Amino acid sequence: MTKDLMVPDYIFESSWEVCNKVGGIYTVLASRAKTLQEAFPDRIIFIGPDVWKDAESPYFREDPDLLPQWRTKAAMQGLQVRVGRWTVPGEPVAILVDFTPYYVQKNGIYGWLWERYRVDSLHAYGDYDEASMFSYAAGRVVESLYRSLTSDPSPRGEALKVVYHANEWMCGLGALYINAKVPEIATVFTTHATSIGRSIAGNQKPLYDYLFAYHGDQMAQELNMESKHSIEKQTAHHVDCFTTVSDITARECVELLDKPVDVVLPNGFDDSFVPIGADYDRKRQQARAKMLQVANALLGEQLKDEDTIIVSTSGRYEFRNKGIDVFIEAMNRLLRDRNLKKTVLAFIVVPGWVGEPRQDLQERLRLSPLTSHPSPLTSHLETSPLEVPMITHWLHNMGHDNVLNMLKFYDMHNRHDDRVKVVFLPCYLDGHDGIFNLPYYDVVLGNDLCIYPSYYEPWGYTPLEAVAFHVPCITTDLAGFGLWANKLLGHEGQLADGVRVIHRTDYNYSEVADIVKDTVSEYSTFTPEQIAACRQKASDLSKHALWSEFIEYYYEAYDIALRKAQSRVACSTQPDIVSEPAIIPKTTD
């Protein structure tokens, strides 16, 4: 670390996705944990929701030897916590807190939040209450643990320098609680995507050309997003250091939250679990064999490894924002591309409202060998496609699913003569899905190309993951990762660079689809030497996005926050802030 920067003694970081794998923020925190744990051994403490309660979590291991004295104090204060290790590289300390007891105090909490910070919780719905009660509980945990740590004098005779880092609007209430109750703690807030920006894009409104003209509060009212927008905006304005993950989202913050960020914190990657050498080759062969086995069983085909290009898109099921619509459009146009030299097997790996794995597909997989060189099939049953040969798992809403409806609209039914086959895999690849039974990272490395033609993508972990696994990718400059790649390369990324970065605007949907089509077609003409060079370039690019490269931005954010907190405490003329009466009424609603 740079000597001129103030260094925290402890870092508390909260997120709904600590020990709770539900989205991309989990990857951000989990992959960064090892780097921070090495720099601050057992002094980086993550706080997450105890959604598992008494059940065993696959991401958390309780440890009775950690913080035993504080746990006793916490129990006396009514905090219901479990302390242990987050089972990710580095195994940092994690505290899971039960937030459900605070529901009965919800109105009192929201009333204080309005009176002190003018946060509008009146229009709350959906996950707002759940997130807010967790955030409040996390703030209580930080306050309690901080008081416990500071009850003993510092060995250096100095006040402890402590940072509380809150992620997303879901943790905003806790940051504001700390700001009011424990002003000695420096607060950092990261919005990974503005709630109103995502909503504008998701509601089919043009975001970028009109960004300068949008008023965040007005749009929040129009799109029924007042409460989430309000907590996000007020947190951004009151914390010591406000951050986001990319330059493109930083522009959103200025226009929609009326607050410029203090630091941009790009999302890095930990490549310690990327296999190397013979292990990589084995896993890649295994992944490709499985992808071909599933496709052949579903389609009644005999696709072979050497004659097939495997591509995919993945991420949250945000049909427009993630560019899933463009992906399907490009695959449809590719069907008629005369320059395409190989069959394309295209997977859409996006969790939908999944019901169960297809039993007919499971039966075929049980009977078919796992090989990338399938032998000729003789059974008429096995050479006929299954019913609805575009999906691996049944959905609860088959008739109202966007992916299936767009495939149906374009009459894309994976016919035998089609050179492009599209397969929808609508579940989390956690190794237990019933069809692939492999985790996501063990599948992604089987691709030849990964395609993410995003419209709204504050950073873009999926393309970063792809290149880290030596898989070239296609993305856009509306993704933070795409902008970063262009800046690093010094030009618009091309396929030969390992990442093709397409210029995307509010209105060039058709052009983007054509470029995706042309890029896949171009790849089909590559020689083995060109493919190897392209894959190496992708891997080389990812090395510049390791956490060892990006962690310095976090140290800068900690420094900014600590200096502001130090100045606030030194100049404070309101000693009653610290001893402010408890804000929560003891009576229930």
C-alpha cells in the first residue's frame, strides 16, 4: 500500500450476497476476499443475511472460536448472529445475522429514516422491507462489534481506524445508521448499478441519449421506484466515500442521483481457481463433451466437436438489458449466413422460472455415451428430436417466457438442416441441476466464444470470467468491462484481441446483431493457429483485471472515507450525536 494513504485497522463489509450466491455481486466480493484477507488477516469482516437459519449453508462454516466474547455481548443485546468463515478463497471472517426480529419495528425504523435523512419508505414494495431490515441488522452488528473492539485501548495508543463498506441500495439503511450512531466509523457506499438507471433501461426507455435530461426523482415516481431510489440517493449523499464500478455508471450517478462518485472501483477477478495445463485441457474436453451430449440427446443429432462451434450467453434474465434479444436475433440471422463454415451450437444460460429437469432428456442422457465423437445412432427414437427441442428444463411459464417466445416468433425449432442450434438452459449451474450437473465455471471453459451484447451492464463479470478462462468474447461499450478493455487496448477491441467490443447505442440494435453474426462467422474460418492466438490474447487481457491490479482503488476509497471521518470527529460540536437515544420503539406495530 502507498505510505501516504490512511490504512484501516478493520474493514466491515455488508451485502445481501455475502455467503448468499444469488447474483454477480457475490462474485465481486467472494473473489476480492482473498486479496483483502491477505492484506488485513481476519480484520476484513463480511456481514450477510442468515437466510439459512439452522440449515447448513454451502458457503459458510461456523467457527465457535471466532469472536467468542463479542458473541456473548451480541446475544445480550438481542443480536442473533452466527460467526464463522466464508468458504471462498482466503476464508475471511463472516457474520450472518438474523434480521427477521426487526420486522415488528419496521415503522419506527422507517419513521426515523424519514425524519433524519428524508428517505421515502412509504411507497416500498417487493424486497424493500427484507433488504432494509437486513441492512439495519447489519448496522447494529457493526456498531456492537466496534464498541467491543474499542473497549480495550489500542496497542499504539491510537483510536482504531474502521471502515464500513455497504454494497447496493439494499445496504444503504445500515450505512446511514452508522453515519448517525457511530460517526467515528468511516463509511463507503458502492452502487453497482443505479436502481433507477436499471429500471429506465428495463422499461424499454432510451437511457443514454437522454441521460442528461432525465431527473432521477421524477423517473422514480413514474416507474414506481421511489423507495429504492430514495435510500440509494440519500446514502450516496451522506456517506464519506461514494463509489461505483465503472465510468459509464459514474455518469448515471451524476445525472440520476445528483452526486458524482469519489472513486470508481472496477471489478477484478481472482484466477486462482482457473485450471492450468493438463487439468485445463481435461476440464475443457469434459465440458465440450457434456454440451454436445446434451444437445445431441435433445435434438436427436450427431454434432461432433471438430465440426461445431459452441457459443453461449449467460447472466441474469434481463431480456433487453443483458442483450439476450440481440443474441437470439444474431443466431437467427446466422442461419442464413453463407460464410458460416461450421455448425453453431448456441446456449442461453439464463436462470428462468424453472420447474424441473426434463425426464425424457435425462433418460436419453442415461443411455447415450459421454463423448465428443458420438457413434452413429440407429434407434429412430434417438435420432428424432424431443418435444420442444430448445430447452433442457421445463418452466412454470412456458407460454409466457421471452426466450421461448422469440424463438417461436422466428420459427427457430432446431430442425435437422439448421446450421445454428439454440438451446435454452434456464437454471443455475451449481453442479446439481439434473442435466449438466457441472458448476458454471466448469461449463464456461467449454465454449469457443461467449457473447454478451449488453444494453445495460455497469461492469460485466460474465465477459471477464470468459476471458479469464481463455474464451474469447463479444461485448459492447455500454458495458463497463467493454469500455475498460477499449481503454486498455487503445482501440475498439477486435476478435484478434481476445474481446470484440461492439459500439452500441440506444438505437443500433440491428447493427449490433449483424456484427455479432459476422464475428461468429469470422471465427468459423479461423485456422487452429488463429484460434490459439485469439484464446491466448483473451487470457492475457484478463491478467490486467486481477484484483492485484484493481485493489489499489479500494485503498484510495478507504483513505478518502477515513480522512473525512477523522475530520468529522475532530471538528464535531455535537457530542449528543454519539449518545443519541435508541431510535427504535420497543412496542410492536
